[in-house]
Amino acid sequence: MGKQGFSGKLERIDKCCWRLPKGTSPGMRVEGRIFADERLIDQVCADEAPRQVANVATLPGIQTASLAMPDIHWGYGFPIGGVAATDPVAGGVISPGGVGYDINCGVRLVRSKLDAEDVRPQISQLMAALFKNISAGVGKSGPYLFGGKELDRLLREGVSYLKQQGLASDADVDNTEAGGCLEGARPEAVTPRAKQRGGDQCGTLGSGNHFLEVQVVDKVVDKKAAMAMGLHEGQICVMIHSGSRGLGYQVCDDSLRMLRRVPEKYGIELPDRQLACAPVESPEGQEYLGAMRAAANYAWANRQLLMWQTREIMAEFFGQSWESLGLGLVYDVAHNIAKLEEHTVEGRKKTVCVHRKGATRSFPPGHAEVPDRYRAVGQPVIIPGDMGRSSWVLVGQEGSMERTFGSCCHGSGRVMSRKAAIQHAKGRRIDRELADSGIVARCRSWKGLAEEQPEAYKDVSVVVDVVHRAGLAKKVARLRPIGVIKG
């Protein structure tokens, strides 16, 4: 299957949603739905990602529709930005392609009591201190080592285990999706090779689109929700984007190898072998779920340790404790994950396996899984943009439960491949271009900045506007970067 533009039929449902009718791909059990508007639809169809939406609609047990967010682009099996819920009771499957290689890649936002006017004169020195002390880049190790029973406990317990070690607070646990731990994790399902890769990488940033940004809240749209999050205009925040590092990648690789012939065993016909899957309730499905949950717990621990290091570095830099600097966690959300959740489907409540690949949970006000602090306004939804423009914080809305199994977009979405971005950056200094717009960027290589240049991404404000108008999440605040670290 190539990456040429999509030539199939799209039917407009409303101002922010398009339909892929049954028959777009042979064997579709439900229709496909893509959230986008007239500003984005040509970019959505620039590759075969809509075809992948149609292919996902062939999976056994899929409910309602195969869904895609406005940041959709080509991925492995599922498109990045893809959402699908399957019913285990009806033979519904779990597919690693619906989670992704970087299991629980996600983002967390940290607020502070610092004002932009006080930090801007020191931003170059602050970014130098963060870049020097936080490990970033392919295969890089960090200051925390976990092995044997310690690593197994980390994989099983996630952030709760770090709290026992004095590396997380009660508030950190409360303000992390799922409390930073998926129950049912099975460290014994994680291969020795995966554990070896993860032993020294917890608390490291990684490479690619992962980052640590110092940002300024430059616009508040919803004052009530912003107040619940402790956000106000002119405030300094830190956003951290990372995942499960080499451990998660290896779990996905091992699982795909294990599942290679499983669809045939259960009589499942697939239009794309990258959709390799197993019934959720099968031994193979349970094996993958146990390993995936362990990797997800590792990822939450990774971001927790990245935040803990950031607190320590900023405390030393500003000469006061991180508590007095007000470096509290606003929220942490997962982007690449599959979870068993209760949803209403055709008027009936049922437990379904929700795949979110490059998509964020977006639960509304009053939902039992939303922390008490945010129960009245909805779950914080953190949407990072490119390093030259802005990121957004939203809150989940009831429309997400009605239309997308409680899901929203996860970022801006690429419009250039990494290879194309490097070609586009030839002869340019991306760091200097960013500096000219008031952003201090630190990266291990020219290539890393070239791949992640702002032009390689859709405008996140347009993407966010679509999910806002579609009723999936509501705008709260815009944050602009003033300092960036890339691997």
C-alpha cells in the first residue's frame, strides 16, 4: 500500500465531520468518520490515511464507526489520529497497530508561580541548564536505573511505585490519567530484551517529536476552567512530551511478531497485515494487553521522572524549592493506548476496548474518572503544537462521549515526512529562525530540528478549532513556547 493521495469518496456529515461509506474498503463492518473542516480536508487526503480509517472498519467487533481526529496522518496499520472501540463479548479484537510503537506516548503540563517577564531575560541560561541535565536523544540513558524486581514493580505499579520512593507526590498521582497505572499489567509478558532496553531509560526524553518546552500562557478563553487548573495569562508553564522509550518499542515489536499468524488462527481476514490482532479475550490478546499495560505504566513513570528532574533543576536555578515555585502538575494524558472503558453504544452501556493511537482521552464534566479538582469543568486535554507556534489546553465535553468514545485529537499532525522536512530545511538554520521569533531551541543535532521544523506540521490552532466546534473538547488556554529541548 503506497502513500499517494486518497482518491476514495468522502461524504460531508456536518461542518466538522466527513463519512467514509461502507464499501470504501472490502469487508467494512461500520462506516468511517473523519473530523475535519474545509481548511484541513485536503491535507487529510494528501496520503492514504483515510484508506487506513476504512481498513480499521473491517476489524471484528468494531462499534459504531472507525474514527479519525483532525490531526490524522499515515501510520502503521491504523492512521495516527485513529480511534476504534471493539466489543470483547462480540469477538472484538485488540491490535497493536491501534496503539502504536511508542506505547503511552503522552504529554504533561506543569504550571508555576513564575511570570514570563521575570523568566524571559534568563531563558537562554535556563534552557542550557535543562538541556545539560536532562537526557535527550536516541538510546540515551538517564540517572535512574531499574532492574530485576524493582523494574517489575515499576511496570506493574507505575507512578505509585515512584511515590513510595519519594519521587512523586499525592497530587502527581491524582492528576495523571488512570492515576499513572493501568491495572492488569503483566511484567512477565515483557521480554528480557524489552526490560534490558528500559532499565536505564526511565526519566529520559528520547528523540523525534518528543520535547520539553518552557511556555507562556498567552491567552485564556475559559476563565473557570483555567482557574481550576491554576492557569492565568503571563504565567510560565513547562510541557513534557515523551513515551515508553525503547521498552515500549520492543514490546510492540515483540507483540507483532507473536501475533503474525494469530488472525488466521481465529479466522480473521484483514485488508492489511499491519492490522495484526487477536480477540481481546483470547490468550494472545491477554498477553499483548498485559505487556502493553506494563509499557504504559513505564511511560507514565518516565514522564514523572522527567518532571521531577525539571523541578530539581529549576529549584537550583531560581534558588528556591520547587514547591515555592509552584511547580504543580496540571495533568498528564496518554496518546497511544488501548483501554477497557464503559460507553453507551446504541443506547446500551457496554465495556469496550478503546484504541487511541495519536488521540487523547477527553472525558466530560461529572465523569467518575475525572479528578475532583476538575470534575466540574471536565478532564484537561493537552494538545501540543509545533515548536514555533503554540499549544493548547482544553477540557473534555459530552460530545466526545456521544461521538468518539470519549476521545479527542492529540496534536497538530504532520504534513511533511521526516525526509521531506530535512530536504525543506537544507541551507537553513532552524535554531536561528526560532531565535528570531523569540524561542530558544536546544537539540542534539541539526537533523533533529530540521525534522521538527514548524512547517512540517499542521497549524494546531486550526486542528483545535475543529474539535472545539465538533463538541469533543472546549478551548481553555493557549500557550506559546519560549524555550525548547529536542533529542
